[in-house]
Amino acid sequence: MRKMKGAEMKKLERTLDHIHKTLQESFEPTELVVLDVSESHRGHSGFQDGGESHFDVTIAAAQFAGMSRLAQHRAIHTALGPQIMDRIHALALTCLLYTSDAADE
């Protein structure tokens, strides 16, 4: 496995942090995990040296109540905007509905 240089790591942190910050501010989730999984796609379409091409997001938010999965994904894409969506190749989303019942368990 290739070791990333400092500039590559900072670039990676900025995109990951930007996605996390934007989703946190937009949805106030009870759970939010953002992972850069780009390295596992090395050699595949859209892979970029240094990462920032493939992300997995798990998010739980009350705002998803009553929304279809497609509407949830569109809301996330809209929140991230073209600045991020045009720069990355893949965004895998797992959207969970936060309920107070889940918090009581």
C-alpha cells in the first residue's frame, strides 16, 4: 500500500471534513459517519490518486421522516452541492430515520 504524502492527506481531510460539516449543519443528524473508501477502488473507474473519489456515508436524521429513499438521497446531494458532487466519483449513502424509540433502547 502506498503511503500518502502530507499534501495528499490534507486534501483528503478537507473533502472528508467538508462533507461531514455540511451534512452535520444541514441535517443535525443523531448519527453521522463519513468514510473515504477510495483506496478500495484502486484500478476501477473514477479512482484518483490521493483519494477523494469514493465515499460511504451513514446518516440518521429525523428530517428523513416521510421521505422516500430517493428523496433522502436527493436532499443529501443538494446539501453537498455541485462543489462536492462534481468532484467525487461515488457517494454510497445509508440513510436511517432517527426515532425517539431508538434512543430509548
